[in-house]
Amino acid sequence: GPENIRLKLSPSEDHYMEGSTIRLSCSADSRPTAQFQWFLNGDLLSDTGPELTLMNIQMSQSGNYSCQAFNSKTLRYQTSQPSAITVL
């Protein structure tokens, strides 16, 4: 592993209003359990872990979010498909 990486948005909307809260969750099949990092438009965010919560979201936070799973045993990475978040 990691394999079968999945990124889910909750709620799943075409676009979001400013001030919304969005939860992103990332999962992957991995032994040992994968470690997760988050990216916005390819730039590493400070958040780690399988969930990223965006509270009181602003237009400046629009972009393509992706997560990357890392397996500390195989030293392999896998990056999810990006999910676009559009804030109005």
C-alpha cells in the first residue's frame, strides 16, 4: 500500500457559500495505516490526518484539494484525484 485512495467532500456541492464548513476525508488501503497530508493547488497545507475541516470558508480558499497517503513501511506515496472547491 497505499492503494485505492479516496477523497470525499461533505457536503458534496457544486459550489459553496462563504462562511460554509466543509469536511474532506481521505482514506486508503494500507498496512500499516497510511499517514495523510493535504494539498491546495499542489501546495502542501499544514493540516495532517485523514480529515480536513474547512470552517468559515472564504473565496480565497477556492481551488483543487487533494490528499496524499504515505505508508511508513513501504515508503510509498499515493495522491488522490483533486477535488475542486468553488466558493462564492
